[in-house]
Amino acid sequence: MEANHHTPSPALTTAAGENMCEMDVIDTAVDGATLLISLCGLVGTGAVLWLLGCRIRRNPVTVYVLNLAVADFTYLLFMLTYTLLNLLKDLSCSMLPIPVEHLSPLLLLSLFVHNMGMYLLAAVSIERCVSILCPLWYRCRRPQHLSAMVCALLWVLSITVITTVASLCLLRLQEQCRLALIAMYILNFLLFAPSMVISNIILLIKVLCSSRQRQHRRLYIVIFLTVLFFLLFGVPLSVWNFMEHFSSDPPGHHQVVYLLACINSSINPFIYVLVGVGRRHCSLASLQAAFQRVFEDTGVTVISA
């Protein structure tokens, strides 16, 4: 027992007796940045949930934005917990490693939020595009609760997709897992992503060329910037996951794509505030007014979602 007390743990040493309990500086720095961004994002997204849920009247656009904030808040909360545990593991030199191949729950949740964000952004982009191309139908014939119904269907779709992938991949059904992933990527990148991009291009062209759309400029700028940052910071997660499953040379440093996804989930509240405030002095009292300037005037007479 004496000898065992003084013998280094084999899990922490190499055959030559060198200490393996060394912190990866890059991974730790990325985890630290992820932790800070997640904290800031939770505060901002929580403010969005409070303002849009309690202080600003509901309309078709805010329904989509509120659902997007729910998805972002869920992801940031999970990432905050995971990153904090990972940092504690590194700092305490824990013998409970969390390798990439055991990150299935985190990866699946990340994909779920990523898919939901893409679906919601595609839906709100298409709806605003229809409001410009078919203004008479949108004002007079649009179903009263269309936004709420679309969001409910998108949640069901996202849950169904990720549940199918999870059940097949976690059960080690390799061929069925690959087919499910391929179907998910086809749905994401051949249906939702193109419709999201094309709708925003149409929105941008119409806003730049038509003086009648200038009254809704803030809303269209918010939608365009939200989609742009999603493409920059959200899409790399799916690209990394695709390469992880289908590439013979999987990429390293998975923490980086999770950091980018955290930036994507955290940045939307700042976009809303910056566009709404404009050149005005930003204060706590002006935040609600900024949100109202962006979201309350949507160009539709239907107030109920």
C-alpha cells in the first residue's frame, strides 16, 4: 500500500514516466473564450426573451425571433455548463477525460439548435419576402396564426430529424446513421439554406431599389445581418460535423466550431440593439424603444401571431 501511494497513476504517465497531465493551452484558451461569450450571450438572449415575451406586443416577426432566442438560450446554457466542467477538468488535471468521440450528446444538441436556427431564419426570410412580393395577399389574406403554426411545425421537424439521427447513430447502426445524416444535410443545404439566402437577396435588392420599403429598413437589416452571421459562425458546425462523419481526415480542435456557434447564438441581441438604437445614445431605457423600432412595425395589419 505504501508503494502504491507513491507510485504515479499510469493514466497520467507515459512508459518513460513523463507526466501526461499537461494542459493544452490553445484548447483551454478557446474554452475560456467560449465560457465568457456564453455568459454574455445568456444575458443578452435573456433580455430578448423578456422584452419580446413581456414588454413588446406580439406580431408575426417577433414570434420567429422569440423562438430563435429560446433555441439560442438553450444552446448557450448547455455550452456554459459543458465548458465550465471541461475547464475544471483541465485545471484540476482530472482523470475523467471527455474525448471527441464521447461528445455525442453535445454534438446532437448543437446540431438540433443549428437546424432550428436555420429553419427559423429561412421561415422569417421567406415570410418577409412574400410580404414584399405579394403585399395585398399578405395584408388581407394571410392566416392570423401562421407564424405560430410554422414555428410549431419547425420544432417538430427539428426534433424528428435529430431524434432519428440520434437513435440510429447512438445505436451504432453505421449504414442507417450515414443515410440519416445525408438526409439531414440534404434537407438543410438543398432546401432551407438556399431558400434563406435567396429570400435575403431578394429582400436586399427590393430595399435598395424601392423607396416604399425604407420604412421597414431596420427590420430588413436585422434579418439580413442575422442570416449573414449565421452563415459565418453557425454553418461551420455542420461543416465540421460533416467532415467528422464523411472525411477520411477528420478536422481537429472541435472547440473552435463550438466557439463560433456560441458567437452565433450570442450576437443576435447586439444586432437588434445596434440597429434599433442607430446613432442615438444607448441606455437601459432606450433598449425597449430600440426593439420596438425594429420589430413593432412589420407592415402587416395582423397583430396576433
